[in-house]
Amino acid sequence: MFGPLKTIGHGFRRVGPNHAATPDFSVSLEDRGRLRYCEGDRAMEIIVDATAHPLVVYAFSISQWLSPFAGEIVTPDKKQEIVARIRLAMRFLDIACDFDFEYERPVA
């Protein structure tokens, strides 16, 4: 399907055109507005703007695990770890990205 798995630095392997994985976590650009971050049994969906160049990752959305772990708090240290991991994965996938730490979630 995607040819042999590509593995370089940090133990990454390419498991799809926009999906990188290590033994500890994976990052997948799902569509123009969503990035999926997984570690172990936990996953979160992170809002991105893939129409921008470089791709923009909205840091406010690194805030909550999906069910059944939705009640677990994502600490500031954990958030920084996730940011660093996403940067590494995007670099591995050769996808330019930047993080927006200023944008606030819209009030519904």
C-alpha cells in the first residue's frame, strides 16, 4: 500500500502518507482541520489549519483526551511534551508546521 515502512531518527516509521509513529506515540494528519495524536490507549484530536502554509496547529486544542480518558487532565508539562512530539513527527513527515499559542477557543 505505502511500500516498505520508512524509519529514521527518534524511532519514527511512516505508516501512511501523513501518519508517523514511534513505539511511544503516533501523529496523523486526518484532514484539513484535524490532527490525531495517540499515545498508548489515549488519543486526542487537535485542531489545525492545513490550508495555511506552514500548517498551523492550535495549541488551545491540546487540552483533552478522547473518551474513555476525557476526565484526565492534560497538564502544562504534558502539553509541552505533546507539542514537542508533534514537531518531531511533522519534521519526519516533511510537513512544515507552526503552533499558535495565542488563539483562544471561541466561546459557543
